[in-house]
Amino acid sequence: MPVLHPKPPAPTDDKRWKIVETRMRRMGDRPSALIEALHAAQEAFGYLDTEALNFVGDTLGVPHSRVYGVATFYSFFTLKPQGEHTCVVCTGTACYINGAKEILVGLDRALHVKPKETTADGKISILTARCLGACSLAPAVIVDGDVKGKVTAAELVAQLEAM
Amino acid sequence: MSEMPSAARSIRRRVSTEEIAEQPPRASAYVCEAASCMSAQAHDITVRLGERAAEAGLTDVLIKRVGCLGLCAAGPLVEIAETAQLFERVKPDDVEGIIKALKKVKSTDTRQPQGPFFEKQLRVATENLGRIDPESLDDFVGRGGYEALKRVLSEMTSTDVREEITRSGLRGRGGAGYPTGLKWTTVAKAQGAQKYVICNADEGDPGAFMDRSVLESDPFSILEGMAIAAFAVHASEGYIYCRAEYPLAVSRLRLAIRLAQRAGFLGAGIADTSFNFDVQIRLGAGAFVCGEETALIASVEGRRGTPRPRPPYPAVQGLWDCPTLINNVETFANVGAILRKGSEWYAGIGVGKSKGTKVFALAGRIVNTGLVEVPMGMTLREIVYDIGGGLIDGRPFKAVQTGGPSGGCIPAQLLDMAVSYESLIEVGSFMGSGGLIVMDDTSCMVDVAKYFQDFCREESCGKCVPCRVGTTQLYMLLDLITRGEATLDDLAQLERLAGIVQKTALCGLGQGAPNPIFSTLRYFRDEYLAHIVDKVCPAGVCTITPAEVTA
Amino acid sequence: MTTVFTLQIDGRDVAGSEGQTVMEVAEENGIDIPGLCHLEGIHDRGACRLCMVEIAGTPKLAAACMTTIVEGMDVTAHSERLLEYRRAITEMMFVERNHVCAVCVANNHCELQDMAADLELTHFDLPRISPKVDIDASHRLFAIDHNRCILCLRCVRVCDEIEGAHTWDVMNRGLDTRVQTDMGIPWGDSTTCTSCGKCVQVCPTGALFEKGRAVASGSKRQRPFLPWLKVVKEERGQ
Ligand SMILES: Cc1cc2nc3c(=O)[nH]c(=O)nc-3n(C[C@H](O)[C@H](O)[C@H](O)COP(=O)(O)O)c2cc1C
Ligand code: SF4
Ligand code: SF4
Ligand code: FES
């Protein structure tokens, strides 16, 4: 099938665009590669800015409004830069009945951040996840990619404050 | 069009069982490296054990990374396979003790794990969990892996395979329990040159981690099950839709696909026959509704994951409008065993129309949090008390939640019910994917209902009105109740609206969203009334500020 | 050659050809099945759930706009139960955002308002949710008031399927769902919008409107584009 749209050049000569381009090319630069491409871009840059969204859309021939629709549908994608560190609090059922709510309250009290927010100093972003599948560790959190089980609000706050 | 690298086609190495069994070790230590134990630094234990064994000159000892050993609550876990000795909560300092134990093992030792946690289980879908190295194809083959596929391709017709699956009575493990053989037959008979097989590994139910453990611990069995299914329905391409929250599962699947391609179990001309089948992974991106099959298809196509009304069912019109078979991870995990051991054997397990076994993830206020597999028809009491070890701190049992956000809460008086698809529906719950969350008297059932409604309202795709608006309205009513501000009229409104949402929503998410409300009302209505009439939360969870009595 | 099926709708014997939906056959036979996301000429999506009907022998209700007819089908399109559901769904639409008919450009020309009247929906029991949403008046000719949007997505579909611009799409999910243009930018900044105005004409409520018309001055009365959509559909041979 001929590609009707010209492929755009990478927005900058940042090498990370190559990764995104490769991932799209491997899927034939077809519109169906949109979600995989967004994953690649977010892995490379940490979040999805308009430049990335435009580039991905133009490469795959997907209308901008649809790219935006997809990027905002899935909660895994974030359009805003994250803090230096991220802390994901699991709010699955097992974590919920084992104290996830108290952890969120504790974070809000000590660091003045709510889920999906970043502390005023840009250091820590708090996210929530609907079940990490680590129920045996409930309540579980992920701090910068490391899973921590059976945490208390006080411990977590102390760890984050020390970062 | 297949995206298999051409190199994989040319490099083909036959793996034989003998090759592996050359030098059986005298003693072997299995270290669980599934996600739960991994997050407790299990990998450091593996490394350290290896180093120490080498230093101690133990050349006839095998230190092996394996998948989930089941008892996740006590991780990191190390098992000495020959003596079934299990080391729990292993710390680096405990390594010496394990080395000592390894020295004592005699090559003739063959003990099975003891205790009700192990003895009451029956492992079919999870037979390789904790037994094989999930990153080793040889290990999988050594346990009978790919025997079924080879036999299917050399001795059976696609009709034979479908009939065998039909006779086994296997039903979909993704929730609804649709007969698998029937689904395969529909796809096989559907018109269309191109057909697809999709493995639903989105596992979105909060509190469920069965599929994750299987993917992390035994990825090849899923690939084998998918290949057999593809043969049976005449498909040549497959997708695994896995949630992005499971990075370890994804990386092990990626590796497994590569290894299977190299060994000729995926790709063109599988096992030297003319059968072609290849698999790609697609990542979810944090949308629960994408577990619903039509939403999943939209997502694989790169679109917003919104469901569409069925019919047409994906079996007739699915991915790119082609006939598509969608099955759950655990469903595929049963396929190899059924074909190896026969449909009669499988149909002999279970009760009534619920055949075989079911994997459950035990979580919540239970001692043995972890993964278990039991024959259908076991009672809840056996699962919770005998296998699960009862409740933490010996607290009173209040309810067990099954079926995720479309499920319900089962109270203590029903603990002796035998678990099956039918019985769970009868009591107002749902099998779902197999999460069992145990609650004690510290949980408020109205709060639990509110929790699930909050879940549904956040995960609603927003397409249809009853779910988009209705789940929020239901949530607002439940919030009113938990704040002690509701009247009996509000309760009536809650029940009325819940019924309307159930009947009119487009997909299973909206239709199932009222279930937690119905089931808690059915068994715990007095708790609702306590909040509404007496303005107290019996469990002390909800912060009710008593309304001032105005004269 | 098309196969003709005979079926019953509300006890009446009717006929239709293979591939037609219950909604289409009902319409051809003068049986009114309510619906707000359905619009002849663009693809159906079965989202508003107002057209739900009972089909004998199936336990679940079905959306008439997306259910194709089969021989001997027995459809109940009107019943006490269905009326209750339709009222509740219409009420949910009203309380979702901020519909104040008296100050709306579409007052008396609004399909949502008509729906409430037809269903004799006299009062609301449910509280308003009214999330804070904006008006985007950046476009030279048109504006959108999200307060009155019911997310039928007629605008999205007509822009994609008929105009081919795909300026409109949907963003977010659940209650946060909004229609939006290009990268969620102001409509006036859109580089894809051809200013054809089709979206304004298909909008059932006062959400999309032409600028410079006073309240209730009838900007919604003239919707000459709608009949053409039917023709387009017939030409496509659907
Ligand atoms: C809201 C919703 C979420 C679902 N989530 C899952 C899921 O996470 N995993 C799954 O296997 N099936 C899920 N299902 C069921 C699937 O739609 C589908 O029935 C199933 O994957 C079919 O496989 P099976 O026949 O092997 O069970 C979900 C259904 C609904 C309505
Ligand atoms: S029931 Fe909910 S999730 Fe399903 S289509 Fe409707 S809005 Fe979307
Ligand atoms: S703006 Fe109008 S046409 Fe578009 S979705 Fe909203 S109500 Fe429907
Ligand atoms: S008209 Fe059928 S669902 Fe809206």
C-alpha cells in the first residue's frame, strides 16, 4: 500500500527520535502503530509534548485530533513533564483495604501533593495505579521503578523527603 | 503479513529432552523470580546462592531461577526441589543456611511439598510455575512443553482439536465462562481468509494477579496454547495484549517469543510442517475497559479503547473486521495440558458445567496471600481457611469479594458454597478472572461498594450515557450514604438507578458496575441502614459527622 | 438481489431488507424509536442508549440503531419499562452538564428538549453534576458551548466521514470526555477545519452554533444539510 502522506523529518536531531522512528517503521508506519509509537515516545522523553504528538501523527498519517484523543484516553500516557522522582501508589482492592487511602492522605498532609500532581519544587510526582498485581505486598508503592511492599505513610514520606 | 525476522526462520535448533537430562543435579535450589519476590530483591539471593555454591565447591548443585512458587506473602522464596524444603522471607544472611541444607540433600530424595496450602491444590494451568526457568525453552520442553503442539500438528486435524477442547468442557477463564470449544468452532467456521488469535493479558480486575504470574513464570505455555488454537481455527497471526503495568511479564514474553521462533515453534513451517503462526505483543496503556474484547480490538488497532455493541461478535468480525479468537491467558494455559492428558481427564475434574481447575489470587486480609489453583467445586471455606491459612491476626471473616468491579461480596454464611461459575452467579457474584479478596470486620461494605463505583466511574470509557453519567450518579449516592447524609429515598433511588444502568449500558463494564451495590445490599443491607438511619458506620471506616438535630 | 425479511415491531407486521437496522425499518414504517446519537447518513455507534428495544427470545435489550434485522424478529419498541429507561437516560443527559434552555440558542429547536417533551419528562430527581466546562468562541464563524454537549459525536462523525477533515475528535474518557479540535487547541487555530459548518448543522443541541445569532433567534432552525445526508447515504448504497 503506498504511503500517501510524506513522512516528516524528526523535530530535532535528538537521538531519541530515532528510537521512536524505528518502532514505527517496524510496524510499517501504519496508523495502527499509534499506541506503540506513543509508548516509545514516552519511554524516550518521559512525557508526550505537542511536538512528539504531531511527529507521531504525521509519520503514521493519523489526524492530529485522533492522536490527541488516543493520548488522552489512556491513563498511562502523560502530556505533562513529571517531577524528578515518581511515586506510584497502588489503589487496587487489596491495597485499598490494607491502607492505601491512609498513604495518600499522609502524602497530602506532609508533602501537599495529591494524585496526578507534582510537588511545588518539581521534585516528586504522585500517581496512582489500579492494581499493580503485587497484592501480596499490599499496600504497595513504586518509587522510581522500585516496588516497595507493606509501606506505611510515615516511612514513605520519610523516604520521599530524603530524596 | 508476518513480521518475523528472517534470521529466526533459518536458525532452527531442535531441543530434545535427553539433552537436558544429561546430568541430573544432586540437589537444586529454586529461587522464585516472579514480580512479587523480585520486588523483595529475590534476584540478589539467586546471585549470592550461585556465588556461595561455587565457593563451597558444590558442583552437583543447580541454582535455578523459577517462576511463582505461590506463597507470595512470604517472599522471597527459595525451595529445595528434592526435599520440598521451603525457605521463606529469605535474606542475604539466610543463604548460608540454604547452602548447608543443599549439602545434605541425597539424589534419591523425592518429597512433595507438605501442608494444606500445597496438598489441597491441583495444578494444571500453573503446573510449570515454580518448576521451570521462565527464560529457558529447554526447561519448558523438559517438562513436556510443546509435546501437545507437535502431536496436534502431526496427528490431528483442526476438527479433532476443536472437538477435544469441546469435550474437555473448558470454559473461558477471562470472566464470563463462555465454552472455549464453541468459540473456537465459531471462529473456524466464520467466513474469511485472514483470521487472528488474541490472548487477553490485560488483567484489569483489581486484586487479580493470576495471569501475571502465569506470564512471568511460564510464558511458553501461552505461546503453545495460542499456536494450537491458531491451528484449530485456521489463523496465522496472533497478538498478546498485555498491560503495560507488567514489565517483567512483557520482557519474559518477548524473550519467549524470540526463543520459540528460533526453535521453530513460531513462525513459518512450525515443527517442520506447513503450519505458519507468529505472535506479536501489544501493550495496553492503563485503561481497564480494554480488557473488554471489542475495546481490546480497538486498542490493538491503535484507537481509543471504546467498546462497540455486539453482535457482531469478534469471532465473526473482530480485528480489522476479520474473524478473531480472543481468549484469556489462563484459558490458553490449560490447552496444552488438555491435549497431552486428554479431554476425559480434564472433564473429570470439577463440578457440573464448571470443569477443570481455576486459578485464584488470594489477597486482602488473608494470611497466605498468593496464587493457588484448585478444582472447581471446592468450597470457599477450604480456599480461605485451609489453603489461605485464615485471616490475618485471627480476625472475624466478613466477606470475600470475587469478580472484580463486576462482582460481588460473599458473606460468612455462604462460606460452605462450592465455587463454580454457576454458584457464584447464583449468590449474586461473578467468577471474573479469579481475584479473591478477603475482608474482615475492619471493612465497611458500603465503603467497599463506593470503592468499586469509584473504580467504574474512573474507568468508564465515556461512550454511553448510562455508564458515563450513571456510575457517577451512583457514586454520588453512595458518597452521600457514607457521609451519613442520605435518606431512605436516596437508598430507593440508588437501587432504581443501579437497575437502569445494569440494563441499558453498552458493555460489560457498565452492565456490571451495579453488581457490587446489589450484592452488598443483598447481604449487608443493615450496614446501609446503619449509615442512613442511625448515622453510624458499624466498621468505623466512614467518617460520619452526626447531623445536628434541629428542633 | 436483496433478501426481504418480515418481522414484527410493536405487534405490527413490517418488512425490510437484509442488512437494515431495526431503527431504519421502524422509521420507514412510521414507528418512532427515539435516539439522539443516530443520524441518517453517518455510521451509528449505539452510544446514547435511548433506542434500546426488547427482542423476544433475548434476555438483553438491544440498541435499535445497531441491530440488524433477521427473519421473524419480534421487537418491542415501546413499553412501560422502556419508557422508564428512556426517561432516566434523558434525565442523565440533562443533569450531566449545564443545560439551561431559556438562555440557549437552540431553545425550541433542540432535539434533547424535544426528547424530554416526547417522553413527558417533567422533573429531575438526580442532582446536577455540572463539571466546569468552557465555551470556545475562537472560530470566525462558529462556537461550541461544552455545557450543552451530550457527546453524541455526530459532529466528529460528519467531519470525518462526510467532510473528510477529521478536525473533531474526542479527548479524555468517562465524565471528562470532551469533543475537541486538532491537538486540543482552540477551534479558531485549527489548520484542518474547512469552516464547512456541517458539524453545526448536525448538532442536536445548542452546543455547536453559528456566531452572532441572538438567543432563540433560530440559528438552529435552518439545517438544510440534513436532507442531503440521507441522499449521500443512498448514493453510497447502504
Ligand atoms: C470491563 C471488562 C473487562 C474485562 N477484562 C478482562 C481482562 O482483564 N482479562 C480477560 O481475560 N478478560 C477480560 N474481560 C472479558 C473479555 O471481554 C473476554 O470475554 C475474554 O477475554 C474472553 O476470553 P475467555 O473466553 O478465555 O474468557 C473483560 C470484560 C469486560 C466487560
Ligand atoms: S458501559 Fe461504560 S465502558 Fe462500556 S461502553 Fe458504556 S461508557 Fe464505555
Ligand atoms: S457538540 Fe453537538 S454534535 Fe458534537 S458531540 Fe456535542 S452535542 Fe453532539
Ligand atoms: S440512537 Fe441508538 S444508541 Fe443512540
